[in-house]
Amino acid sequence: MTPHLLLVKNMVCHRCVLAVEDILTKNQIPFLKVIFGEIHLVDKPDTRQKEILSNALENIGFELIDNHVSGLIEKLNSMLSGRPETKRVAKKKK
């Protein structure tokens, strides 16, 4: 058993996590956990499993990220989008 990490684009809420867990369960792909933007599989998926997973994810608006740099960028975007916007308050002149 060698855990394997897959990165997923556009996973930004708890509902996204549940949808991905459902896909993995329905396709009998064993996983350890699913968190925002990450799928932690029990083993490295074979070519067929990865293709099935990729297609199922794309059908609901997600995308597997194969490039590590793209994964880091997506993770940063996800973190930044979760931050509340800062509003500038104009100071009154005396």
C-alpha cells in the first residue's frame, strides 16, 4: 500500500468534497481522505481508474491537475478566495 495524492482544480466547498467522495465510492476507487483540492488514494490509480475519475470529475466541473506547479497555483488561489475581502474605508478630512 503506497498512498497517492491527486490534485483537483475547482474544489472549494464541503459539497465539492462530498461529490468527489461519491465518485470515488461509486467507481470503487479506494481512498483515505478527500479535502479541498486533494484526493488521498490508498494506491496509485491505474490508467483506467485515472481516466474514469478524470471524466467523472470533469462532468461535475472539476479537473485533475497533473502538473505540480499548477497544483500549487490552484492551492494558493483556493486559499486566497476563502479570505474575506478587505474594504477600504475613506478617512474623513478635518
